Amino acid sequence: MSPRAASTSVAVPTLTMFGRSGCHLCDEARAQLSELRLEGLAFELVEVDIEGDPGLHHELLELIPVLELEGERISVLGLDANALRRRLATVDG
């Protein structure tokens, strides 16, 4: 008999959303991300409030929400769900 692995854990990719409080586009993107999770897409969502960093605020204010998967920017000014699906399909978990 060969030993079986006790468990295998699959790392999920990290999706970072840069936004700020009171941003309706950020709220819409957050809702869409919840729907995509219900469809079975797996990712860890990390939200970064650009108000806490003057550099990010200056760089991203006119672009939020900005979404990056594993450090690669995939969409600005809202969620591009198709781009996220395509990119998730290429990420090794």
C-alpha cells in the first residue's frame, strides 16, 4: 500500500482591490466579486483603502476601483469580470 497524503491544500490567488469609502464603483465591483465567488471562482480578496496612502491616492484616485490579481493589474474603473475569469484560469493554485 502506498501512503496517501493527509491533505493537499490549494493556494488561492490574491485579488487586490484598491478603492475608498463612499466609492459607488467600488461597491459595485465588490458586489460583482461576491457573485463571481458564488459561481465558483476562487480568490482571496484584499481591499486597500487609498485614503491611507498619499501616493496611492494621487496615483489611483481617478482610476478606482483598481483590481490586481497576483500583482498584475486586470481592470480599472470597475471590474472586468471576463478579464478576471481569463486571468484566474492561468494562475497555478
